[in-house]
Amino acid sequence: MIQILGKVRYQITLDPSAWIFDDRKEDLEKVLAKVADDEEIRFEDSKEWNRQIIEGSSKPPTLKTEKKFKNKDLLEGTFIICLEPFLEYTEPERGEDAMITFTHDEGATILPYSERGNIYAQFSREGKRLYDDGMVDILVIENGEIREKLIHATGIKFD
């Protein structure tokens, strides 16, 4: 469990063990290869979207993981999840000017909140969790490349 603390409206706790069931997880190799999801579900017209689900021409977003990842993939894959929605949920006091301190094995690294769309947590490798204590590695991914890797992240704090 990793707590997001500091100058935020809502302090939250992340549970990386639950992310294997989260539809927002992504395969690390595909993110680095910039493989786009070719079947995007749009919500612009919810009435039409509901009709498509009922008639079977579209699948609800909760089935994305079932469709995308077979059991074998879940047991052997290396997965990451973008931290953007979690960081936004905390509502930092300084807004876009906030800075985030990630505590990890090599010390601490400060990243701007404005970069949140590029910040990922790697929570599994080859179907196994990374660490016995449930912690994660933080990856900053830009243009299909890992720009920064923070090993065994244990804390996240907003300044």
C-alpha cells in the first residue's frame, strides 16, 4: 500500500495488488512500442452507446480486460498503470504548479504534477508482483521510451 500525502485536498492510499483487475492497466511492451488500442469506445452519445451495448455491436468498458488479456497474459505479462487519475483525484493545493516527491530506494525524486500523464507505476513483471512488500517501480515514459525509472517506490508526497 502506498499513501499519497502532502498538500492535497484528499489523501489516498493506492493498493497495487488490485491493479491486475483494473481496466486501466497496460502491457509495458505495448506502451513502449506505442501500440494504440484500435477499438476505442466513445461516450459522446450515451443513449446511442447504451443501444449499441444492448444490441451487441459494442462491448461495455468493464469487459475490456477480459477481451484484451487472456488468463495466460495476466499470469505472464508485465503491467503498468498510469498514475494520472490517482494523482488528479487528490486535488493538489497548488494545482498545475504542484511538485510530487517520490521516495524510493535511491532516495527521492521530484517531478512536476504537470507531467502526470507520463508517470506510470510498474506493479508486475512476468506475471508476478515486483516486491514482497507490494511496492512498485515508478516509470516516466515519453515517446515510447523510459526516461526515468525509480526503483521500489515507497511513498508519494505533494509539495
